[in-house]
Amino acid sequence: MFKHSAWVTTIGVLAFSVSMLSAQNAAKPQEQAPTTSVAPASVEITPKTLDAHVGEKVKFSASAKDAAGNPIDAKPSVWFAAPFDLAGADDAGEVTFHAPGIVTVGAVIAGKAGYATVNVLNSKVTSIEIEKPAAVVAGSAEKLNAIARTQNGNPRTDAEIKWGSDKTTVVTVDAAGLVTGVAPGSATIKATADGVSATATVEVLRDAVHKLKITPASTDARTGDVVHFAASDASGAVKNPPVRWSISGSGAAVYDDGAFVAEKAGTYVITASSGQHTASASVVVRPRNVEREVEVVAHVPMPDLQMSEEWIIGHHAYLSTVADKVFVYDIADPANPKLLDSLKVDARIINDISTTPDEKIGVFTREGASNRKNGIVFLDTTDPSHLKVLSEYTATVTGGVHSAYIDGHYVYITDDATGSLRIIDFADPKHPKEVARYQVENPTAVTINTGEGSISSGRYLHDLQVKDGIAYIAYWRDGLVILDVGNGMAGGSPENPKVISQYHYNHYELYGDGWLAGTHSVFRYKNYLFVGDEVFPAIFNLEDRDRIPVRAICHVMDVTDIKHPKEVAQYEVPEGGSHNFWAANDMLYEGYYSGGARVLDISGELRGDLYRQGREIARFWTGDPKGYRPNLPFAWGGQPCSVKCDSDLLNSLMYFNDIHSGLWIAKLGEAKFQGSATAPPVRKSEQMIH
């Protein structure tokens, strides 16, 4: 989840969550609000509006005035900038801009807020990569793709790229990058944007194909199934001729490698072209029809608290809160969960909680401690009905820890204050120690000074997963980072992590102005890595009772070549807001914020828009009339009982935690479609939707 670090003013005008700052700042505006005999009627920020560039620093000033317009002698208690992943403000009003978009700069004086608006211009292109085809046949055309990147590696699809060919008698290229083979030979194609250029050599082959053939000539599939078509020279004169693929109608796509996938049922004609030759094949697509009924087995409400993370292991459910408590429930009888124990600690938020696979040691993260010491807490969980604190680790992470992942006797944790990864060895759980630190080198990130100390602005590490000696890191605006932490492919270890690869997303292009957005969560399954964004309004208040609009995409990355991750599919519930997920049993269990609980079919090969392909198996509404926000779901995450589950019953269950309504235990029922007949109904909760 977003970091619920909130700066709340003494009035309700400016209550918002600060995703880039430590939760310990929550009380600061109230504690340090200056006293004045006259309440300000207005606060003016200078400059009021301006344009700025990424990496630029601007000093703002604030002045308070009474109702008559007379100045009041009072200074700001706090400066801020939102969205907080675009800019950071220090205590003196100096703001550093990290990414393009509209930024609101503000200050609070004696409980009154004033605002300025800054248009941060798009970063210039600093490099271009050309993805070229293997070859072009004379008389045919191929589209070249060029990726323009900014200084921090983010792609810019809006960059105006100019194309040129050094030999137009061999190859011509138009303004869209479409190259046409004129005659056999080779030519150099050049792409230029913002004064930066790249070149690629294009080979033009003679049209030697006698007769083009496609296999399979005809086939059938369901929506979402990937069918691979191949083109060949029926005479055998040319091996693997270069071809261009096209498709008739809308509702389906065919890729450069001949892979086909449909979103809509129907009949499609796929055509391959090579030089003057063409061939066609057909595919009949039927609906996927994978939906199943859902039965809600039990509901554990939290009417007075907001729930955060869940950890389901064997017969127990560990639950954390947007508060100072953790709970553990006995779920051996899933229809009747029983509270075993609870623990209260000094924290404003206990975000993450998990245990070792043998359930002997637990770890949870802390933010917002009153004593300014946050970090992580190690628990003795050998007897879940009597939780015991073994130790705390705060030495290098007192600014707060948002997420933690246990792997062996190491726990990988996110450091709020510096935006870095810390690796803690807890072989001796009573004396944990840091053994390594890693942070991405973002050229726009800076350290700013606040009343609570120095913090990183422009660098934020949100979450991670470690599997088979590889750490997959959700690094917010720095995208996906993959580290060798013991796999060996890059010579890394837990004590010496090494970078394998990094993949950049342009969240500004994906979501536009007014959104706090970044790479939020990761989960590796088979040859895919699911990478979820998180997208919130630039200014919002998690603790009020109003609906919070959210968005976000779950990106599906093919990591077969882990040094070159490739996005192949997306899953996005419109206006739902991707959050946490877990993949198992060829299904993705996901809390989709205002979209409720979701179960997605991830069997087979994945390409394209998984939502539109009808891959959703189940969904149910996690809203509760007695919830924190009545009848409004805000599903945080989903998990099957895939850790130490020792019965068929437990293995058939799925668990969804909702920040508004608590824990939901459910199971899948019969298929909705069996041929042309509808499956018999099962008992359903009135909260469900289908």
C-alpha cells in the first residue's frame, strides 16, 4: 500500500497522505504550529505559478494576512509538495522537482494553508533505442519502433521522432518509422529527437519466396488463448522468410512474431505478407467462460480499525492494522475464526506482517512510532496464542519501514527515510544485524532536511519479493529493479546484492496529471512477473469517511530472459485500483481496492488485455454496511492458503483483506458455464457481485 505518512493540519482543509515521507511526521504540524493573536484569513505563496524543469530547485516564500489584507508576523509550520513523488519540499520552502506533471506547492501558517501551482515540464530525451526487424523484403514494408528515454531511463512515447535513410534507393522511411524495401542491399536508418539520435542498419532481401504458406491454416481458440501462426515458403526455397502480419476486424491482435490473441468471440482472418506474396489463415474464437461462483465462508470485521496486511499460514491468520495492533486468528475451522491473541506496540501503522515458513518467527514493520524509533519487530510465533516480542531492529531504519520479505534467515526491508533496501540477518533473532544496503541511483533524487531529520526525496522503495536467490523490487517511479541476492547469475549474495536488470515505466504518460503513481508490488509466477502500480489522488486523506478514487494497472512481465524483462500483458479493472496479489494454481488472487476481490485465470501464455479477454474467474464485493467506509470496498490483497496448508479444505480457500471491512474467507464454487447450461447455484453471501 501507499505509505500512510500523513501531515494533517489543525483544520480539515489540508488533510492528506504523504507517500514519500515518514509516518512519524504526522503530528508535526500540530506540535509546531506557531501561536499568533490573529488568525490568518489567507496565506499567499510566492511565486504563485510557474513552469519548472525536472531536477530544478525553486525557493518559495509564504506570507499570512488578516481579513483586511494586513500582513501577520508568523512563519510556516510546514511546507509540502504534492504529488510527493514529483517534488519534495524542505522546511525552508525550497522545492526540488523530480518528474513531469502538475505539482501543488503549499505552506501552513497557524492552521491556514496556501497554495502555488507548478507545471513541471517533460524531461528531455537523452537516448534513443531502435528495435529493428531482422530484414525487409524488397517491395514490402516494416514498422521500426524507437524508444526515446529521459535521463532517468523513463520512456517518452510523446517524443517527436524524425526518421531518415542514408540510401533511399535501398530503403525509404516515412515520418511514422515505416521502412519500405526498394532494392536488395543495406541502409542506415537514423532516428532523432531533442538533438539525440540513434542508428540501425536495415537489410533488404530480394523477394525470393515462391509461395507463402501459413500454419495452422485454420484453428479455434477461446478468448485469451494465444495461438502461434508461422509463415513459410511452400516451395522450401526460402527458410524463415521475413513477414508482416495483419488481421481483419477488431477485437483481436496479431503480433510481430505471429502470435494471435482475441478479446472478443468471433471469426478472424490472419494474413502474412512477404514481398509481393500473401497467405491467410482463419481462427474461430469462442468465449472463455471461466467464471465460477463464490461462497463467502466467513467474515472477520474490524469496525473500529482500518486493516492492512494479512498473512495466512496453516491454521492461522496474522492481521496488521493502520494503527498500533496486530491480531492472530485460529482459522482451522474457517467458518468460525477465533481470536487467539493481539499485540499492541508503539506505531501509527503496522503495515506488513509475515512469518518464516515454519511459523516460528514473525516480522512486522512499523511507521509513526511516538518515540521516533520505527523499523521492524521480531516475534516468537511458536505459540500463536501467546505472541512474544523477541527483538526490534531500528538502528538504520528508524525513519520507518513499509514492507518486509523473509527469505531464509534474512529479511529484506524497505527504508522509508532513504528509499533504500536493507538486508537484515536474523540467524540470531534476538540480535538481528544489517548485512547489506542497496539503492537505485536516480539522478533527480536529493536529500532534504525536515524537522524530523534528513529524508530522501525522489527515491522511494515500496515492496519486493525474493525467490530463488533473486529479489524483484517495486521501486515506485524508478520502476522494476531485479537483483541477484544469491542466485549467482550476477555474482550476488544477500551480503552483496548485484543488479541484473531494470525496467522503466512512464507513470506520467500512463495516468496523467493529479495522481500519485508508481510501481507498487511484485509477484513471480512461472516465467511471469506480475508488477502492480498504485495510483491515488495527489492529495487525499485515508482516515476520513469519503470515497477515495483510485486507478492502477497490473503489468505482466515475461522474465524468461531476466536480463531483458518484457511487458506482454496487462490486467486493469477500470477505476478499480490494483493493489496486492498472490499467484498460485494458475490463478491470480488480487485485492483491487474499490474493485473488490478478484480472481484471474493466468493459465497458459499471457498476452494483451487480460480483463477484456474474459479471464476473470470470480469477483466479490468486500464492502460492509458496518465497515470503516460503509458499503465501500477497499480490498487490500488476496492470498490462497499456499503456505503450510495441510488439508484439502484449507487448500481450497482464498483470503481477501479489505482496509474498510476486515478479513474475508471464501472459496470457489461451481463453474457458471458448462456447455450451454448454467452450473447449479451454491450458497452465496449477499455482499457478492457477479
